[in-house]
Amino acid sequence: MIEQKIKAAIRDVHDFPKPGIIFKDVTTILQDHQLCQEILDAFVERAQGMHIDAVAGVESRGFLFGLMIAMKLGVPFIPVRKAGKLPFTVKRKVYELEYGTATIELHTDAFTPGSNVLIHDDLLATGGTVTATSELIKEMGGHIAGFSFVVGLSFLKGEEKISPISDNIVVLANY
């Protein structure tokens, strides 16, 4: 099963980025091209029931599989970037973090209004970043087709936060 393979490949990094945190390092998955293919196939299979016009990948690890999913589905990829990283006209969203705020941006011409956008990131924790991403996409005239994640930290209840936005939520490995 894909969940066990993903969990076996992920490296736990203790006390990163601060003491008491066990960081789930998904970059080790990238060392196994066969597992990457299985993950891509699993995402594409689960996306079959959704009408997806574009895939938005959240910086930066959301770019890894987000671009591959978009390519496999034959739809555009939309990079969701931190403030100041995109070179063209942008729309931005400031959102709250546990300690402070963050800002994400999209090019104003990233998608056509009315598009159904799948939001992809590597990990679902509290859901704050993908909630802000969905709000920004909706402000720009898009619709949220669903969400996809390699890993979910269910104890942080991110899925509960994003389920009112879309109940199409794909998490391949939950902790």
C-alpha cells in the first residue's frame, strides 16, 4: 500500500525547526523514482472524479508533485509563491501563522476566472497556507476543485479546517 511505502521513505528530523518538533522530511521520497511514480499515479487516480482545470502548487515542496500532477492531467501549473518571488503583476494574500503573518502571491494571469483549481502541497498541518491559497484563488474568480497532499498530520486538524472549502481532500499518508 502506498501509505506504508511513503512512511517508510520519510525521514524524521527531531527538534527541527525548533525543540520538540518532529519534522517529516519528504525530500527522501525523491531518492526513489519508483515511489515517486507510484505517488504520482495515486494522485492522478484519485483526481479522476474531480473536474480540474489547473493545479496550484504551494511553495516550495508543493511544486515537486504539483507540476507532475498538472502535466499528467494535461492542465496548467500555477506556482503559489512567497511574497516578492514572482516577476509579473501579482495578487497577494496575507494570512496568520502561529507566530506572526505570512504572504503568498499569484500572478494575476495565472488562470482564467471560473477555472477549477486543485491545490497541492507536500504536507497538511494546520491548513493555514492552503486556506489562504484557496481564498486568494476564489478572490481571483477561481473555484477550488480539491486539495492533495503527500502527508497529513491529522492531530493538527488541518483537514477539518479545509473540508468546508472542498470535501475533495487527498492525503496519501496520515500521521
